Amino acid sequence: MTSRTPLVPLFFLTACQAATPASSGTVVTTHDLAAALGALAAPVGVTLDPDSGTLYVLDAWEGVYALTDTGFQQHLTSDDLTVTGGVDQRPYTDVAAMGDGRFAVSVRSDGLLYDPAVGGTVQHFCYEPGDTGLWAEEYQHTNSLGYDAGRDRLIATPQTIQVEDDLALEAFVAEFDGQEGTPLHFWSLDDAGFAPGAVAVQAGGSLLLAHGDTIYSYEAGAVAADPLVGLAGLGVTRIEGLAVDATSGDLWVVDGERVALLRISGWR
């Protein structure tokens, strides 16, 4: 059994926070991920394939699982997600299905791409917006990753963290080219401590960011995200994964506290 260090989300409180919006929506489906994936399950992401609509869940240590008619089945192992000739970069922090069997997966300071066309996993993008020359003092981290299939863009929310005391120095919403992994935009946020646990792309490309029990809306280039809906009334306290069903508009939410996957309708 793989030895695991407990995941501690990088949530930072700020001096001025907007009031949490009211909860809305109805939980129509609940999956107990501890029962489905194992007692040590550490689910940190959920994604819907843009081609097939298949739902996948990412475990921080074990890899990607697909939801099938008979339950969850492992789709990609940690070996599959290790760069050829590279080192084990676990824990994973989020996943985005990109179609054609491709998956982007985020880890500390790096974004990986599993592509069956190249026979495995490659390093695909990097969070650092320019070379600061301070790699010994700082590192980059993101808890969230999404994919805009309409524009072929990967979306992440990296923070620059000071190594010595884990102090958040900067926070961004970042956009990368899906094919090449080229950084396109790093939009700096006013609140360096804003560390979303998940990001989802809605129809039309607008973004949802999740922090704690709250979902925020974000417009490209903005310096802050706007509180949209709270999920505390549905029993959700720590959103670790988020996806939007393009057909129904329902939310799929990984509840980190309950180790569960929820489908929520009527949340708007």
C-alpha cells in the first residue's frame, strides 16, 4: 500500500471577505467515494469528457477512475501518469479530460498531459509566469484545473508560495494553449490568498471557481471572483472538484470532507 501524507488544502483567510451567498439546488445523486475507491481515497478532482460525456474522478495518489454502469473503474494508474524517465510527482491536485483519450493533470509546479497518441505522460505546462530565479525560495501550486473544449484552453489557478513559511505571495487565474501548453494569460488577483479548490468551464467559456463551500463566477482579466452560490446548506464544506454537465447544466461536486461525489441540479 502506498504511504500517504494527508492532503492539507491551501486555504488562506483574508481580512475582507464577501458574505457567503445563500445555498440553492438539490442533490440528486450521491456517490460514496470512500466505498467506491477505498477507505484511503483522496478524491481531488472531477471532469467530464467533452466527447463522450464520461465522468472521471481523480484520486490524489491512485490516479483516474471512470464512472461506468457498474461503478467506478480505474482508468489511469499512477504509473500511467508518471512522465517517461521521470520521477513520481504525486500527489495530484486536479484533472481535466480533453477528449481523444487525453487528460491534463496538475501537480506541484507542473502540469502533465497523458496522451495515448504519444504513448504516455509528458510535462505539458508550467505555472510560473516568467522566470524569477527564486526557485529555492518560492514554488507554485494549484488545486484546480479545467478545460475549455470550445477554445482548446486549459485553465488553472496557481499561487506563488514562499517556501520558508508557506506564505501566499501571488494568486492568478492562468490560461494555457491546450495543444502546446503555451502560457497565454496570467491574470493577477488582488487577494494572494485566494486558492480555489476547483475550477469548471461553463457553456460559452465563463468560469466557475470553488473555494471552501462557495462557488464563484470569474470573468477573464478580472482581479477578483464574485460569490455566486453557497453549498453549505447542502452539507458541502470543502469543494475539491467541480464540473458542469454541458447538457443538463447540473453540477458535479467532489465534497472533500465527506469523501463523496454529488450531482446537484437547480443550483443557479
